[in-house]
Amino acid sequence: MTQDELNLELDARGVRNIDLAELLGLGADKVSKSRRTDEKRRRWSSEEFVKIRAFLDSDGNIADAPDQPFSGIEGEYVAVEVLPTFAGAGGGGNGEGDRETALMARALLENVLNGRAGDFVIINIRGDSMEPDFQHGDQLLVDKRDRSPSQPGPFAIWDGEWAEYVVKNIERLPGGRLRMFSSNMKYTPAEVVSEETRIIGRPVFFGRRL
């Protein structure tokens, strides 16, 4: 379950921010920021995520919500690092901010993608340059083990020239250069020196709010 899905369930059940603040021991401002839908929102920590899920499973009764992480959910989900900024599909972010995690299904990471939590990072997309492949607001699960553009395609990268994270299509060229281009044809492709660009990994799964 993604943060968007969790927040949608909170909205559907009419859970108030004041109830969550009491449950989690947080200020109302932090709860409000976590329930935002734009790129400035605060991410729920994995511990907060588990406690909210248990709170919902107890039919929204704070007294019945366990103080410790719910063991069933803890076994089904694992914490994955979230890049502490958006990754622009156009112009990106610089990665500044507190390190956070989000819960991902253990079965997806281990059984489908044959990896562990540390093999992946989650990034948030801003902009339209990768449409129709990825849209503004999408959350991408990036496999850090796959960093070779020998098979061209979309990658999360650190653009050293502009000192920011972006998501672009990458194609390897002769002479140690890379062709970096958007899926949206209104954006101009570019050629960069591979030493100036650090490939973080290849997106393998994404979540989208409907």
C-alpha cells in the first residue's frame, strides 16, 4: 500500500487529523503535511504507516490500536528508502531533506523482483517530460542494481551538470557519452558525458493516484 492509497482510505473513513496526531504523538501540522497530495507533502515514516494501518484495522478506535507495530503488517511489508525530494521529469530536485522510508509489499520485492529492500529506492515524479510513460505525482520504485544503459530505457539519474535528480530515457553512445531524452517530444534531447551523470537505477514499478 502506498501513501496515496493510505491517505485515500483515511479520507474515505473520515479520519480527522486531530485523531492521527493523538495516535502518533505528532503535531497537527505534520499530520496535515503528510495528507497533502502535492510534492511538498511530508512522507509517513514506516512506523507511522504501520500504526495508522493498525488503527484503521481496529475500526478507528484509538484505544484498540496497538502501541507496537502490528506484526502481521510488519511481516508483509518492508521499509524502502524514499529519496528526500522529487525527481523531476523536466527539472529535478537536489535531494535535500530528511531521510524517510515507505512500506512496500515484501512479496513484490522478494518474489517478483528478486531483491531486498536495500536494492531499491522510491522517488516522486514532478513535471510532464516523461509523459505518457510517467505522470506528475507518480511514485517510482527504482532498482539500484540495474544501472547499465546497454538496454536503453528510463532511468533515475543524478545530473551532475545541473546538480539535480531527474528521470529520463538513457541511450549509450560511442565515446563514453549518453543520450538523455524525454518521452514527451516537446522537450529537446541532450548528449552528456557519462562521468557527469550518475545512474541511480531503472524504474521497475510505479504507483499512480487515480
